[in-house]
Amino acid sequence: MAVLLALALALVVFPISYSPVYALSLNYYDNVCPHLEYTVTSAVKKAMINDKTVPAALLRMHFHDCFIRGCDGSVLLESKGKNKAEKDGPPNISVHAFYVIDNAKKAVEAMCPGVVSCADILALAA
């Protein structure tokens, strides 16, 4: 009980303040990977030259990624042994154009290694 009272008192004396540093930002990558949007857009446009279904496929892929537990890029993972990945589940069998995300990720990694997640690349591509 004393610990809870001390914690409550500490929160009154030292309130947790909202810090915009941790807020979501529409232009976060402008500073850390300035050509990200152009690079992803280029990968999508290049794929569209040979396959006009790419935009719809990416939108559907993004929807399937977000539908279960959030937009985390899990639909992009490969199955390993007996561990069946989301990509190979019955609802996702017909999802295609994974190569577009792979190509975009390779191009982004060449520019900004270790900065941009596959989930963010999928969201931008869609």
C-alpha cells in the first residue's frame, strides 16, 4: 500500500508529460531517409510496366497484412519448416507482387541501411 501511495504522490509531484518527440509524424523519413518515397514509388512504377495488377495487388497485400494484428509486415515473412507463415495461409494464397516489396526494400537498404521497416515500405507502396 505504501508503494502505491508513493507512486501516486510521485506522479502528482512529477507528472508524466506528453512529449511530441514520440508522436507519429508524416514526414519522419524526410530527415533519416530523404529519398524513401521516390525510391518506393519507382519500384512500384517499374513493376507496373510489366504487370498492371501491381497497384491492386499491393493494396490487397497491405489490407491482408493489417487485418489480423496490425500493419506489421508479417504477411511478407516466409514459412520455415513446419512453421507456416501468414503468407502461406489460405486467405493469402492468392496475394501476389511480393517481389515489388523485395525490390523496393533492396533499393531502400542500399540508400539507408537498417532505417526503414518492411512494414513501412509495404504501406508506402500500397
